[in-house]
Amino acid sequence: MKSAPPPSPQCALGEHERTPATRHHSSITVSQRHQHTHALNSSNYFEKAAKKENRTISQIKNGLRSITHKASSLFDDSTSSSSTSSRRPYPPSHSSSSSEHSRTSSQVTLCQSPSTTPIDGLLIHDAASPRLTAPDDSDDEHAITMYIRDLTPDPRKILRGRGSSALVRAVIRANMIDCMSCKWASGYFSYVSYGVRQKQISTLEANSLRWLICQYIILEATRRNAVQQVLRDQLTRKLTDFRIAVQCVSGMTVVKYGRKGKPHATQLLVENADVIRWTPKLGHHLTSMLQQHKHKSISLSTVISVQSGIKSDVFRKAYKDAKGMLDPACCLSLVTPTRSLDVVTTSRQQCDWLQRSVQLMVAQAHENEKKASMHVETTIMKKLGSMTVHKHGRKGRPHKTNLNVDKYGEITWKGKSGGAILLQEVLELRLGHATAVFHRVSTQKANNPNHCLSLVTASRTLDLELHSESERDYMVIAF
């Protein structure tokens, strides 16, 4: 018959700790002894579980600190920033790395606050649970709880497998418009997909590259939106200033000095925001006179300069006749290549207002004129590129080709030899059979000289034959 197993150390320890009043119960059955051992093992299990839980919590806290450190370096260039007044640094007892976190990132900041404090990267408040106070974190005076929000970390560092794919797909869907507006995005995504198909990169590496491409797309879209907002603000400010300038000039009463006759009071009028008119001597109420005297106006796009003081010939003559009674601070002249508009205001302040307003209107008129000319040039270049012409050369037969004119004034064409000339090099534009090339062709084949055009340079000629006379005239006007 087998003897009972010896008591375990826990049982011996339990018997040693018994009181003298209970020592007479020395006869313990085997079943009771096993029950007592099971109870002691259960208590050890709970102790180990508590220690394991504390270690797990400690690892989670350390992991959060490392993620915070990585996120602070990752999002250091983020555009959004929180107000620094709401952030409070750690006490001096904390390590220098914690204080470094609080000043390196604008989105992820570690701070201590007596109440719940929302921050761009983390939401931090004091923790009252005793479980968060682990034995290995005894050096921390304050236990904190961190909730991560508004973060898009690198999927290589937080996810594995399908989780990273889901995260990248969500980021792409959320920024689909920006991805479609970015010209280079589709090409880079195709390169990544090709690398996965060729098994040159793994799925996790591909997701990381896609996530990085999305971050660059978001950054470019943010910068583009910021530039567009600045341009919109500038345009709004410019339009407001232009309206004020038009209101200041239109209806202003001044004294006009001319090359002939005596000075007379007149009223300035702004027409279509690009032409300044003035009333004749008979009065501004005679509108029929304005229709008859079309020359009593100046186009703002033709104004070369706006001069204040006695600088024009008209004002010099008037100043000499007035024997110095004319105030130079009230004189203003609008100079064009053919004439000038010389007016005298009632005060210096009014002259200053008029000068600023006219300068702003002249600058806007020159800008509009430049845009209109660029639009006309673009239209002409597109029209010339779509026209098919017959080019005649010094040798061989004429062949069909298309002319291409770029914004730098270079004319190119396709053919056996090809070639190019610059518009600055063109010395003369000849119509009909006026060159040696067309003289040679006219003797061999009868063609219509009204359809022919030649661009003559110092070294060569470009001889073209078009389908109709209207096309020839359009090309003459274009060149």
C-alpha cells in the first residue's frame, strides 16, 4: 500500500505558521491536503497573473512612448500647429527626452495637466487606476493615460499583413481627389504594383511605399491649396483697390491745360475701366458732344508714365505764362506716345489720390493688354499648327507639312530635312512668286501666286503655298 506523499513546502510553511490553539488538528486526510495545495497554487497563479498584467501594462506604456517619439519625428513638418499656450511641460523630475517630445512636434506632445487636455496628437490626463502604477515605473511621479488620435503612422511599424493593406486603402480613398489631381501619383502607384507582381518587394513594403506616396500627395495638395488661397486673397484685394480707384477718378472735377487755348474746368469720366474721357468746354451735360469728339479720351493701356509736377511741355508753358502762380504739387500729367493729359487739382491730397488711382488703373490695363495679346498669340499658334501647307525647297518637289510656332518665336516644320527659323531673323515678307525658289517652280508648274508666301531671312527663305487666299492672308496677319 502506497504511503501518502510528503507535504509540500507550502503546506509545511502553512503548518509552521499555525497558532498553538490549532496545532492539535494534526491528522489531515489526503483529500484535505490536496484541496489545501490546490488553493495555494491558485493564489500563486493569481499573483503571477497580476505580475504578468503589470509587465504587459508597462510594455504598453513603453511602446506608446516609443511610438510618440517616432511620431514626433515623423510629423515634425506637419502644417497644423496647436497653440503653445495650452501646453505644459513635464516637471523637472522627468527625463530630458520627455521635454524634448514636448517641443519637437506640433501634433504630438507629452504634457501633464490636472484636467483632460485635448492635443493634436495625443489626449492626456491623469490616471487614477492603481493598475497603471507598475513596480518598474516607480520613478514616475505621475501616472498618465495616453489616447492616440489624428495620427497616420507608418504601417510598417504598427500593422502586419492585411491590416496594413486596409489602412493604405482607407488613406487612398480619403484622398482620392488629391490623388487624381496629382499628375505623377498614378505612375508611382503603377511602379509599386509592378514591383509586387515581379516579387521584387513584399506586400508590407508595397503598402509602406503606397502610404509614403499618399503622404507626399497630401503635402503637395496642402501646399497647392495654400498658394491658391494666397492668390485668391491677392485677387480680391486687387479688385477692391481697383473699384476704389475707379470711383475716385470717375466724376472728379479738375482744370485741364491744353496745347491751345485757355485752361478750363472739366470732369473726368472712366469708361469700361480702361479709357479716361473728359468733358468739353461747353459743359459735361452735353452728351452729344462727347459722342462727336471721340478724340477727347485716352486709353489707359497706351499711357507710358504718370508724372506729378511741372514736367510736360504744356505745364512748362503754362507755368511761364502764370509767372509762378501754378502750384507744382497739384499738377498731374498722363503721358502717351502721341499726346498728354495735363490737369490741375484743387489740393495736394486730391492730386495724390488721383495719381495713385491712375497708376493702379494703368497697371491693370497693361496687365489686361498683355493677357489679351498672349491669348491672341496662343490662338494664332494653334491655328497655324492645324494648317497644312506645301513647302517649296531649293531642290526636289514640294511636300506637305505643318508649321509649329512656339512662344519663343521659333518656326519649325517636319520634312525630309526639317529646319527652323526665328521670327526675329525674318527681314521681309513677300507675296506671290517673289523669290528664286518660286521663280524656278513657276517655270515648271503653273500655280496660283495669290496662294504663295515667302519669309525672307539673311541666310535662306521659307517658301509656302497655301490652299486659299484667305489662309494666306491669315498667315500674313499672324506673322
